[in-house]
Amino acid sequence: MTRIRLVLLTLLMAIAPPTVSRAEVRMGETVFSPVLGRALSYDIYLPPGSEGGTRAYPVLYLLHGGGTGQPSDWFTLAGIDQVLDRLIAQGRIRPLIAIAPDGRRPDDGPASYFLDDADGAARWQTAFLDDAMPGIEARHPVLPGRRAVMGISMGGFAALVYRLEHPDLFAGAAALSPALRTDEQLLALSPGDYADRFATLLGPDLEGAARLTDRWAAFRPAAMAASADAARLSRVPSIHVQTGSDDSFFEGTAQLHIALRDAGIRHRFRVIEAGHDWPAWQSMLEDALLHVDAVLSRGYGE
């Protein structure tokens, strides 16, 4: 009987499926930022097989939205870890590391937009590029120079700025429902709404035409496209922009598409029947991740 059991156990071990390596999501990791004088937190997705291995991976930075937005939204609301698991398992994208930094102020103050404040009091973009990225990438198995950035709403706006201003740092960008307001929408904000969204990015207590600062002018789609290195951005569609037909920022996003097109900056522009909400962003994720994989793996041919 003992010999029979041993034979059966051996057969079962032989036909049992191999242990499946799983992805890992870590929440609340931190990296110190000398620029901000404090630690910045981030959540991270590590692909299957990355723990303890010798392989290095491309990295995708995920920028959350404003209001109540936070890094964990990418995992708890968008389920991006599950989408990544599925696309990697299907062989449709290559494994990558995804990092969601925290762009919230400690006092829950005005939206940061992941950009430096107008008065320099908090330099979010500088902290992210100079402190967070090097610190994080020194800690995890990231391929040097193989980065992309993706953002939702506020984060989508920042993702566009990062790619257009720093094509040397980011191979590509995906902006889902980027918060691109028109001049009319900026002027129509109530004093309270303006304070929540733009008090630090443009300046506090601005009313009427005073809100149309030089900095705001630089963030208009035509200005963003005109100031970018069009020659460098004309080879492949490294920028992916997707929005909903009923999105509150549809007009500003359409203006961006036209500005990029007229500037010769190749990009993808997709519109779906949707609003500015999580069901819309969930439906956009797969297409955006396929784009990210294409730019990181040079699948567009560059």
C-alpha cells in the first residue's frame, strides 16, 4: 500500500500545474523628497516574477485625479492591477512596473496638478522628477530610460505636460479625460471652486479676466503644442488621448487634438460615449495600456 501511495503521489506531482508567479501590489510605500521636505507616498504594481529576480522592467507612472482622488484609486476603483494581470498573461503587453505617486497636499489643500505652484511654495513637478522618480527607480528593478506616464483628469493634464515638456524622460503618455478647461470654463468657476482647483497653480483670489494669467496662457492647448519639440514628437504617435463625448472637458480636449495635429505632433485621439467618471475610465484602460506597451517596446516602430 505504501508503494502504491508513493507512485500515486509521484504521478500527481508530475501532472500538477507549475506554481504560478503572481503580481504584487504594495500600498503606502514612501520616498523622501528634499524639494518638498517630506516623504512622498506611492502605491506600486510589481509584475509576476519580479520579486527576487534579476530582470528589469519598463515603468509606468500613474497620476490620479483631483478632488477626492488618491493613488489607490487606480487599484480599488479602476482595477488596473487586474487589467495588467490579464493583458500580461494573454501576451498582449509585456510585463511592466506601475507606480502611482500621491499628488495630494498634506492639508487637503487646492489641487496640485502634479505641477509646481505658481509662487514656488510647493514644487510638485520638480519633486516628482528630481526626487521621487530617481528614488523609486533606485529601489525597484526599473529599466533605465524606459518610462511612460498615464493620468486621469487632473493627472491626465499633468501627463500631457510631462510628455510635451520632457520627451527625454518619458517615452509616451496616455491622458484619460484630461482636465483641459477652456477660458470660458475657467472664468465661470465660482470663487470656491476656483480656490479648490487653481489657487496654487495660478494664484489665489483671482476674479474675472485676472485668472487668465501668463501661466494659464502657457497651459492652453495651442501654446502647449507650440512650445513642444514637434520634430521629436512627429515620428510615432507617442501620446494617447481619450475622452467621453459627454465629458465636461470635451471641448478643451478636442482643442488639444486640433493643436497637436496642426503642430505635426503625432498622437492617438479617441472618443467614446461616456462622461467624466470611473465607468468611462475603466473602459479606456485596456486601450491606453496597449498604447503604453507600444511606446515602451517601440512597437510603433521608433
